[in-house]
Amino acid sequence: MEKKVNRWVILLAAVVTNLCLGAGYAWSVFQAALLEANPDWAQTQTAIAYSISFAMVPLGMIIFGPKLDELGPRRFVFIGGILFGVGMFLTGFVNSVFMLYITYGLILGLGIGAAYGASTSVAAKWFPDKKGLAGGLTAAGFGLGPLIFAPVVRSMLTNYDIYTVFKILGVILLIVICLASTFMRKAPAVEATGAAAVAEGKTYKEMMREPKFWILWAVYTLGATGGMMIISSGASIATNYALGDPVTIVMAVSIANTFGRIFWGSVSDKIGRYQTVVAMFVVVALGLFLAISSPSLGALAGTAGLMMVGLSFGGFLGSFPGITAENWGVKNAGTNYGWMFTAYGVAAVFGPTIGSLILDATGTYSTAFVIVIGMAILGILLQLLYMKKYRNA
């Protein structure tokens, strides 16, 4: 008989796992070093590797999700750790952009999807009473990854070339993630009480046939779009609005993003998840208004505005695993959230693209910010529609 386990230890292992996976998103540092080592490569070419990696995350969650829900998180965090570490390690041998797409894009990205899907399911299944806080903590681990590993990689590059750095990180992160997986356990079955269908858990096919899935998917997409625009273009926005040192602004937004995953998750446990989503949209709109007004209000107001967007962006990531489990049960939470997480992938494409196109056309991000404010208003309306129609769901 398996001895009693401490669910907080399991959650800590999930946070450590996501912290390691977040190293994959210290991309700006990796990319700069790769371009320096390969002057014949173009930034637009190498950026595709990052896009492929991002696209593989929800795909990995969808591929591994069905077995994850059946067998528990341990083996899938282990598999994800192997894929992630091997992908990172093999990137240390690439001599062409195409090979970079395979190692860093495909293999590493699938590893993130496998392990992130498993670690995220821990929050929903082990913490039904604290879904928001637990989901926020696991998401915060992922957000902290780039903040921690970017300076680590920069320091390593003073002593090693980028290819050696990839090899060293690949080995270390593989070991740490696989060790963390040994602390994972399958959550006890949820007894059907109240809404039996939710307690037992619906499949992704059943979930996607329900109109409320598409309402929430649209809400998630609208909520993440502004955040992806700010995260991907923070340095450029800081320069465009003369907010100060771009690196400092990017770090400030990243810290707000990470803190938001915990803060909003905790808030949602107290006031309700859907009320929290509405509040996050309001904060996004106010933050972008401050950013647009920074020429008259000052750089501090503009920086605060960008941090408000980052804060709420983290909140969407921390809230939606719990929202998904709350609506369609924890039994198939890994697979179901994989499909919900495709909203984040769509936002990752449209957010940066909208910002870049409008900057090229107008020389400023102001019109893009107005569009995202409109998205926030639409998100509020959709969330209120959901609350009115499915308040007892």
C-alpha cells in the first residue's frame, strides 16, 4: 500500500519542473548567441525555432494528455524531461537552421508540452480547494524560468560558447526534471458529488461540443493577446515611448507577469474565478491607457501600465487550468487543458503580429494598444455572458 503523501511536496516538484522548462523561453539570449556564432543565419530564420517550440506545447499536452489522465503525472514529467533535455543537448550540435527547428523547436517543445501538461494537472487534481493558488504557483514557476536562466546563460557565455552552454544545460535540466518527477503521484479519484458530470470529468470531445467551451476559449485568447504583445515587444515599446532602459522595463514586466500568476490565482479562490477574469480585463485596459498616455503622464505611468498588463497576463495563465477543471472535471484535465491552451498559441501569433504590423505602419504602438483595449472590453462582455448563461455550471 502506498504511504500517505504530502500534496504540497508534489506541488513543489511541479513548480521546480516548470521552472526548469521555463529555461526554454530564455530565447532572446540563446538567439543572440546563435546569430553571433552563425553570421550567415538571419534572425527571422532562427525566430521560427521559437515559434515551433511554442506551437509544440499545446500539441504535446494534447498528445500525452489522454494517458496522463489515466496514469498520472510521474511518467509524463519524466518523458517530458528526457525530451526537453535531449532537445536542449542536441541543439549544441546543430549546424543548420533546419536542425535547430528539429532540436529546439520540435523535440524541446514537445518535451515542454508533455511535462507542463502533467505538472499543471497537479494543481487541478491535488488542490480542488485551492485551484487558483496552486495553478498560479505552477504557472509562476514557468514564468520565473526565463528570469532566472537568462542571466545564468549570459554568465555561462563568458566562459563557454553557445553550443557548450546548450549541452551543459541539457544534461543538468534533464536530471533535475527527471528527479522532480519521482515526487509526482496520481491524485486520488474524485467522488461524484453534486454535478456528477463535472466530478467524473468529460472528455475533450464532449467539452468541445459545448458552446461554453468556445466562449471561454475566446475569453482566454482575448486575455492573452495583449500580454503576448507586451512580452514579445517590451524592449521596443520601452524605446518607442521613451520609458527608460529597455532591459529594466522588460525585467519589470516579467516580474509583474510572474507575480500575477500567484496573485490572481489566490484572488480567484476568494472572489470567484470569473469575477477575477473580469477584473484582469479591466486592469489590462487601464494599463494600456496609461501606456498610451505616457507622453503626457510620464515614463513612470507608462511603465506601470505595461506592468499592469503583464500582471494580468500572468493571471490568465494561472486561472484557466482551474477554470477548465471546474467546468469539465479533473479526470481528463490534462487533455482538456491542452485544447484550451491552444487559445494561448493563437494569442502568441496574433499579439506580436498586430503590434509589429501597426508599428511598421504608424511608427507607434498606440493603435495596437487601442485594439487590445477593445479586445479587453469584448472579453468582459463575453465573460459576463458566460456568467449569466452558465452561472450554475
